[in-house]
Amino acid sequence: MSFNLDKITRENVKGLKPYSSARDEYVSDGSEMVFLDANENPFQNGVNRYPDPQQRSLKAVLAQQKSILERNVLLGNGSDEVLDLLFRAFCEPKADNVITLPPTYGMYKVLADINVVGNREVLLLDNFQPDVDTILANVDNHTKIIFICSPNNPTGNSFNKNSIIRLLKEFKGLVVIDEAYIDFSNEESWISKLSEYPNLIITQTLSKAYGMAGIRLGICFASSDIISILNKIKPPYNVNELTQQRAIERFADMERVKQEVNSILGERQKLNETLKSIPFVSKIYPTDANFILVKVDDADKRYNELLRKGIVIRNRTTQPLCENTLRFTIGTKDENNKLKDVLKSLS
């Protein structure tokens, strides 16, 4: 049985007629017009007009950057909105379920709870790789989505390609690969595989490598059929004008983005070397992200010691398979030097 998008789409969404905004009905071609259609304040201040609901200019830039067609892109108010749209388009409340792979990004579970969708958790193996046999064993006729975070948060590692390919081939629902940290990895993005797997969805963000967490821009790459369904249910003006402008400006300066990523990677390696010499660090986990997860003797104790020294990190000890672990985000050279000095001073 091949993947059937119609079969997994919610019935109410299939027949839904999306809201048509003023800016959907008239799309500017750049001509000077008098706009009296959207009940806007007419006095120009840069943001008195509604933003383009389809973010056409931004998508054109993004599509060129990612070597993909604009019709394969959906933009959201952060990746969390994109993920929420997936639940609302494909998961019937109180009936369907999804599969998540703890330890992983916590919003998958939160969104499942918000949408009253079952969340079947399949723990990663001890090496933080997916347990494909157990994942597939947990699939039933109501399983709509498998969420994969690769590189994974909080562990930092990328998942085995063959494991993901097996899930794409054997699971007849949607496989969502969250690539929030892909820019820090040597692994190729799964965007290049979209044409091979109709059930593949990739999410990315401008919050990490692009340094734009404050503008809240999430990206979804998928087949044009999937994007069309998501466009039916997204809010009409979900990405504001300022976000669109700032994102376009950032994409115009990709050389700076690359320099910042390279700086983070260089600092990551230096921090990794220092951590090897810290007596209370018992394990440093491999990472393809802009952070390092380490196992320590007492995570609560070390977290509080660092906090008292003015350094805020993330204590991940409550997460499955992460007992006594701390997550260090890679900062600037000065910030990392302070962290290293403080780590060396602790006994």
C-alpha cells in the first residue's frame, strides 16, 4: 500500500473553504494603487498595511537559497505554529495518535496534548538512535505522524539515515524531520529527498544558525499537495511584515551567517576539548548542533554552581536517558571563555 495523503487528511479539512483576505483577492504587481479594500489605517508608517499572506517575496528568496520550488514552502510564526498546523490538518482529536522519540523536543508532546491527540513515546536506544522496530510495532491505523528531531535536541546527534529511510518506506503516515540544527551539521538536509518520499515533511527555523529567534519564523518543506492543505488552515496573516522584512535582509547577507556558524563550530570544538579535562564530567556526547550535552556527577549541584557564577545553562537530568546531564549552548568567544574558566574553578 502506497502513501495516500487523502486518506490521512481530516475530513473537515478536506471540505474546508479557507478564509479569503483582501490581500488574497488582490495581489499587488507593484503598480501604484489606492488601497481601500482592507479597512486599514491609510496613514503610512511602514506597517499600516496588512502583510502578504503568502509571503511571496520572502519565499522567492528562501526557495533560491534552498534550491526548492516556492510551492513546496510554508512559513509559520515559528516552527511551533507549523507543527501545530500538522496536528490540526491530519490528526483527529480523541481518535488519532502520533509517535515521538524521547529524549526530544518537548513541544511535540505539548502540541499532542493541546490537540487531544495520543502521543506514543518510543525511547531512543542507549546510543540515542531510533529504535525502528519498536517504532513500527507501535503504529496502528490511527497513527498519523512520526516526529524525528535530527540533529536531536537535547542529545545533539544526527539520526542514522538508513533508519529514517526505513520509516519513510514502511510507515504510511507522515514522517516529520525537525532540522532546527541542520546548519551546524555536516549531514545533508532531507530537503533533497522530498521528491522521493511523498510522506516526508521537513521543518527548519531562523532561530538557530540565522540568529533570528526574536522574529519567530518557522519553515515547512513538503510536497505541494501537503503545503496546499496547510495553507487552507493557517491564519491569513500569520507572518507579520517586520518578520518578512528582517528575514529577507538576513538572507541577503549569507556570508555573515556562514561566518557566525563557523565561529560557533570553532568554539564548540574548543569547549569540547576543555570539557575533557573537567574531573566531574564523565561523558561528552557527540554533537551536530550548536550545543554540547555532557554527563556529570551531580547535574543539580553543577547547574546551581554555574548559576551562582552568572552562567545559565540547561539541566536535562529529568529527561529520559539523560540522568545527570547538562546542556551547554555555544556562545561567543568571551562567553565560552568565561564558562571554561568557571568550569575549571569548580571542584
